[in-house]
Amino acid sequence: MKDLEIDRIEVIVVGPETQRYAWAQGMAEQFMTNTMLKVTTRGGLVGVAGAPSFSSYDFDRSVAETLRGMLPPLIGQSPADREALWRRCLTFTLPQAPQAHSLIDVALWDLAAKAAGLPLYRMLGGARSKILSYASTPMLANAGAYVDFVDKLKEEGFQAIKFHCWCRLQPDMEMVRAIAKRFGGSGLAFMLDVEQRYDRASALSAGKQLSDLGYRWFEAPLDDFDLEGYRFLRQRVDVPIIAAGNSVTDIRIIEFAVNAGCWSDLRIDVMQSGGFTPARKVMGLAAAHDMTVELQCWGYTLTQAANLHLMLAYENCTYFEQPAPYPAFEYGSLNAIRTDKEGFVHAPPGPGLGVEVDWPAVEKATVMRYEVR
């Protein structure tokens, strides 16, 4: 068992020069940082995790700096003790960038699954090996650009599409109506995400229109913490309502919101909510209330893979979120996750997360790194 003790940990902040996007009007094009954690045992087994952060004007180093105070006590520990280590990490650094805790937990799960010779989704539960995907768009120039993009995505095999838009009621609804005019009756499922930027009146107006159009869900219409606003909205529209899933991640607050009737279904991100250890509990809470957890996958391949493994381990997730266009989200991976012609994504091959990291590409784009022994 000594071979499985943690011997060293590397933090690598990767800032590739890829296409940058915004997903709301007035937002600068975002620098998408990939903070990677590489955990090596005495026996040479390596666990890897990657978490995204988004910032204007420069790459983010805050996750890496948070980890400085969290990693030293992990040296000599066993990745088998994930629950205990997750609890200990809660108080290592305050305040804490949420991705830091997630990186530690996911890297330990990756190590444990590799030691067992299992892909993570099977170690976590193994409900299925593929899931339907939806294309998640960036903000585009105008309604016509969205119509053209949906045409392209439909040809590629997508059966569902989620729009990121200007987050302003009038142009957003003009785009929604243009999509309905062109693709009504096509069998495509649509979702709208307005990034927590509507007020209650705008959210209510949009919610009624999306209800009439049969949208699959309306995402992040209000600030995640406006729980009363979410309950107000759910009582007045038929379209399913879900939160952004980036802020309210503690299972105790999530349970309160569920019992208060704030959301139709849940939404979290493994890499924003503390890792697999707490995310599995959210999946169970949702199942107990006959709800789905529509996991967020907006990030690089390691982030996508972590969320994909969780949704494949359970049955109560409807779709994989496929950021589109692909290339900006695939940097540093040799086996990127892509939707097939039937609209599905499949479990990555191999044990653990199953992601083959392109280490030379990672090295080329590294903006900060350090090691703990």
C-alpha cells in the first residue's frame, strides 16, 4: 500500500492562445485558463485533473494560488481515503477557489480508478456507456448567424442545442422566434441560457414565450442566489427552470432549494462543486426527488471528461453539454470528446478519466507551475 501513497503534486496553469468567446453582451472575450493537477504516487501512478476558470484580459492564477495552502498535507496520504481528505481540505485555505477542492478530489478518484484498472464511470456506478449530447453555443453576431449555426449542428448529428445569447430580452426573443420559424417541427430540442442576467420581469416574459415554443429548459434566468425569484418564476411558467449551477453548490443549500420548489431540475459542475465526492451526493438527492442533474461541461477536455463520467455513472442526467465550435475547448488533449452522427458521446477508453494529455502542448502554453513534495 506504500506504493499508493502520494509522493509529489504538480500544479500547472495552462493558458493557450485559442479562439476566445463571450456569452453575454457587454462581456469581454474570455481567457479560458486550464489549471491542471498532477498527483504522483510512490509507485509512479499518476492521477490528473483539470478545471477551467474564465477571466477578462488575462489568464487566471487564483486556483493555483489557492492550492498552495491545500497540497502540503496531502503528501504521504492515500488516494483511497477520498472522503476523509475531502473533509480535511475544507479548512486548509480560506477563502477557497472552488475549483481547487475539485481538482484534488478528481485527481484522487482518477488515481483510484487507475489502480483498480477501471474507467471512472464504472467505478462510480456504471449506469451506461453513452449519452445524448447538446451543442452549447457561444454568443453569435445576430439571429441569422444562429439559424445558420443550427443548420450546421443539425447536419453534424446534434439532436439538441442550447443557446448562449446577448442576455437582453428583445434581441434574445427575436433570435428564439427566428429559430422557431426555421426549425419548428424539426424534432430538435432547444434550451436558452441567459447567464443570470435577467430581472424577474424579463425572466417571466421570456419564460412564457419559451413555454409556448416547447423549450426543453430555461437556464440561469436569475441570479443563482435569488431563490425566491426562482420559485416565483416556476409558479408562473411551464418551461422547466434550472439555475446556472456555478454558485449554489453546497448540498444543504441545494436541498433547501429543492424542498422550496425553486428549480425544476438541478445543475452543477463536478469541477466547480468540490469534485466527485460531493457531486455524487447531489446526484442521489436529485434522484430521491425524481429530478435530473444537467451537468455543466463548459471547459477543456479534462473538465468535460469528469462531468461525462459522472453522468454515465447515474441515470438521472439527460444530456452531455458539448461546447461548440470544438477546437477552442480541445487544447492539450489527444483524444477529445466529440458527438457522433447519432447525437451521442461515449465514455473515453481506458482507466480513470481516460484522457490522453498532450504534455508537449501543455508545456508550450504553461503560464505558471510549481511542485509540492
